Amino acid sequence: MTIAHTLKSCLDQEHVPYELIAHRHTATSLRSAETAHIDADDLAKAVLLEDDLEHSHYVMAVLPASYRLVLPEVALRIGRQVHLATEEDAAGLFEDCEPAPFPPSDRPTGSKPWSTTA
């Protein structure tokens, strides 16, 4: 896999250390971890969510690839109802990335990613 130009620029601009690990193309973060021989707990996945009441207002949840996102829990933690954004929404925000998975970054959404450690 290669890294999207916008993600590389963001990481470099913020001086974030990262390592590119070659692996075959996959459709999910969990499969990416498996193919790259990385523990799924050590690979972050990003899930794009849209506010139920405010169309085109997005928040990104970032969690280990091995976790499943529970939308009612997210709603409790962030104080508003959300649903999964569509692949079309993601494609509009992450123009140089594949529809999924996409990188955890606050640049396209304009809001800080939400993450959990539990």
C-alpha cells in the first residue's frame, strides 16, 4: 500500500513519526493488520460518523482495528446522536484515499478525531 499525499503531508507537517509497512490491498483495517503481520490492537482504524441532526457535520472515531464501534456508546460520550457516514461522504472528504479504510486525521472533517482506550 502507498500513503495518500494529503495524509503524508499532514503527518510530515506535524512531525508525526510513522512507518510504512508494505502489505497487499485489503478492504478493512482488521485485514490490513493481519496481512501486514501487525497485532490488530496496534493498528488504528478510523470510522467516519455523521451528526444525525446536522447534515454534513462529521466526527471521526479512531479505535484499534480489533475493536467494534458501538454507536450508542459514542453518542453518550460525545453528547449527540451519530450514524455511519456513507462511502460517498468519505470520498468527498478524502479525495486521494480509497473509500475505506481511510486515515485518522482531523483535516477533512474540521474536528478532532474522537478516540477511546477502552
